[in-house]
Amino acid sequence: MFSADILEIAITVALVLLSTVLHELAHAATANALGDPTAKEQGRLTLNPLAHLDPVGSVVLPLLMAMAHGPIFAFAKPVPYNPNRLRHPIRDEVLVALAGPACNLVQALVGTLLFGGFQFLAVQTNMEFGIAYAILNTIATYVYVNLMLMFFNLIPLPPLDGSAIISPFLRGEARRWYYQVQRYSLPVLIGIMYLVPMVLHVNPVAMYINATAGNLSNLLLGIWNVV
């Protein structure tokens, strides 16, 4: 049982790393396509995980969360970009920010198709139950991980993508207030993730992830139970 748990944790963290690398690559590729080659110039337009992963945010954090059997969050080194080099800065800044979560959504949809296709194959070939279950569970985890990364990164606090999506639409006092809040955003995010559950015994981030990624994952994978 212990070795099975370790294997499951290792697979989950590996899927998080894969999904995170593709997420960051999507940011870099989109910025480059929209006229800003900053990420490319700094070696971020690559599948090499070492160029994207943050030791704490991409490895330690998801590892600890997987060991705790809770929702898994991760973040990588932010992709550098220069809004002044984008062809349409206000619009393109939003598109660059959306590229990462959109990449996770595409991965989740691809995973959903793989889940259904492999389920059909397993039935048609009378595949051994243990092998089929292990592979289907891995694909389902891949879908869930990508949906978690998508919704987690849409939280409007730096260094997450949601902040870059919202900020271009703010004007005047609202924009100044938002930039003031950004100074404290990382401690606030850490507090919401760890201190609030410890003190109030309520985990708002986990509740948010379960309501979004959890329900959507169940919906997507549940499609194959009715066809």
C-alpha cells in the first residue's frame, strides 16, 4: 500500500510538471506570435522543463499537496514579456495571460478524449482490469490536474494569470488600488491557502477548486459513462 501511494504521488507530480511546462510554453509562444520575443530571447520558448519550473512552486508545493491528498496547485517561473513590444498591448496582454489556462483546458479536453478512447479499447480487447484501471486513473488524474491548474491560475492575484487578465481593464482609482493590493498579493495568497484553513478550519481555495475543477472533471469524464 505504501509503495502504491508513493507511485501515485510520483505520477501526479510528474503530470503536474508536464502540464505546467506546456502552460508556460503557451505563454511564451503566444507573446512571441503577438510581436514580443522577450521570452524567446531569454530561452523560455522551449519544452525544456528546467527553463520553466520553479523548485518550490513547481515541485515542492505540488509534492506536499499530493502527499496530503488534497487539491494540487503549482506555479512556475513567470514568463517574461514586455507589453511595449506587443502589437496591441492592452488586448495582447490579456491574450498572453489567457494562453496558459487555455493550454490547460486543451490538455484536459485531449485527456478526456484519451480516457474515452482507452476505455473503449480496454472493453473491446478484454484488457486485464488492473492494467486498464491504472491507465484510466492516470488519464483521469491528468484531466483533473489540468483543470486545477487552469482554475487556480485564474485567481486574480499575482503571480497568477488572473491578475494579468483583469488589470488591463481597470482604470483610474480602481487600477491604482489594484496595484497597491498587488504588493501584498503573494502573502495574501499564501495566507488564504494555509493560514485560513489552520485558523478557521475552512479552506476557500480547496472549496473553489472542488466547485470548479472537481465538478468539471466529473462532468467531462462522466460523459463516457452514458455513451
